[in-house]
Amino acid sequence: MKIKSWALCAMMFILLLPCFSQKPEDNPDVFGKTAGAESPEGETDAKESASPDKGEARVIYSKPEMERFAIKGESFLIPQEKIHLGDEIRYIIQLSWEGKLGEIEVDEPDPPLLNNLKLMKVIPSNKISPETNRAIAEFTYLMNGLEKGKSYVGMIDASYRLKDGSGQGSLRIKEQRFEILPRRHNWKRIGLVSLSVLGILVATAAIGYGAFYLIKRRPAPAPAAEADVSSPYERIIGELSSMKLFLIEGEIRDFYSKLAKLAKGFLSVNQGEELAKLTTEEILQALQEKNFNPEQRDRIFAILELCDRVKFAGYVPTHSENEQALKELEVLIRNHRKM
């Protein structure tokens, strides 16, 4: 009789074991609804990403018809394994779908809660995956660790909508926890830096001695005339010359935001500061009323219109379009300065 009682208790324990071992993230209430279940408002969830190397994500959409896009959300950390103090940390959030770029508009998420991390900047981008041929809206969070030890990136929520207004949804990324290891010691780099510093000190001492010797033997030179202050056009051209750095780093939206600002700055110099506060269409109308040079007017309108398409419509320009837009504005300013 005792043996049967013990056997019965053991069987009950085995049956109840999954209930005690269930993880919090296995609970569908964490995200509000179970994938595929309809809410009272008629909302339907997309399937959850099950990749073991990527953060868990849950995508919710408002209409079952949106299943045709096969929308997926995921996040991943770079580097994925060992992160040392001083490393650049990239936390990447992606929403992907089967379709074309621009069909779905994704809002930039609010910055997450961070522990032992400092957010440097957020880089949004849109692209087509060459492996899966899926459209991707991506947000890259560039972060630095503050000190060695445990680190935390909080939950991230973002909303999205179909461009034609027929549906909308939201994306939720689970929190990430990881360890920051002590700083790496790059002895080769330390040696090179030490030699460089030593060389600079020796060169500085030699230059200082030579300057002291020349000052003692020659009379003090007359003060040089102050250099002419560069014109606003030259300052704009100088800023344009550094714009290619945005393209090298893949910061396309930042590139076109800066390009639009410089184009409006050029107009403000010769047509009045009030133009910088107008929309592209309003600027075109104002230039027509001012009898601005038609050729220059059409060229600068084309540049501003391209900037608007990239910033607000999700348009992804080609490399040649980036180079051409930069060159067009520079040539426009140089020709106007000669007039």
C-alpha cells in the first residue's frame, strides 16, 4: 500500500513539473495576447520570432488581411558573444515584411531604459534583404558600456502602419541582459601610441628650441593682418565637403536632413531668412514670386523634393543619386557666388 502511494505521488509530481518550470516569457500575458488569437477589437497577432540567436519580438496588427505581408520583428546585439568595456555596442531592431519598401511606415521607437549603458545615437534605415528578399525597417542603437558588470536594455515598443491607411500595428521587443567584460589590453597599440607620443615630444622640443633661437636673433615680425572672414557661401561649401562621411557610415537620412538644411541656408543668404522656415512647396512658390532664376529654382526644388522623399516617404536613393544631389548643390552655390 505504501509503495502505491509513493508511486502515485511521483506521477503527480511529474505531471505538475512543467507548471513549476514555466518561464515568464512563455506566458502569453507578457505581450497581451496569444499569437493568432483575436481580441475583442478584432486585432490579430503575427507569429513570434523563434531564432535562438535573436531577441524575442511580438508583432501585433489590426486586421487579419495583413497576414499577407508575413510581418516579423526581431532584435540582435553586436557583438553577440563577448562584449568588453570600450567596445561599440550595436542593438538592432528590425521589422521586416514580404513586399516593397515604403508599403509599411514604421515610427522610431522611444529610447529604451538603459542600465550601465550610454546611448550615443539611433540610426534608422530601410533596405531589402538580399538573402530573403524581404523589406526591412531597421533602427540601430549605438551604445557604450559605462563600466564592467551586468547591463540591461529595457523593453522597446514601436508602432507601424500601412501607407494606404488600411491597417496598423505595433512591435514589442523584450528586454536584453548581458555582461560587459573588462577592457581589452592591446599591447601593440599601446606600444605604437607610446612611440608616437615620444616622437611628438622630441619633435616639439626641437621645434621649441629652434623657435627660441630664431626669436633671439631676429626682430619680432609685424602683426599680420587679420584674415578675411569667409563668406556664408564658403562656409556652406565647406560643410558640403564633409557630407560624404554620412554616406560612408550608411547614415542616409542624416545625410539628406543635412543636405536640406544647407540648401535652405543657401536660399536664406540671398533671399531672406524666412525661406528656411517654409516647406518645399512654399519655397517654390516664394521663389516664383521673387522672380528667382528659373534654372536655379528648378534645380534646388529637385534637391529639396528628393530630401523630402527620403526623410518622410521612406525612399531609398541609389549611390549615384546621393553623389548627384551633393554635386548639384555645390555647383549651384559656386555658380551663384560668381554672379
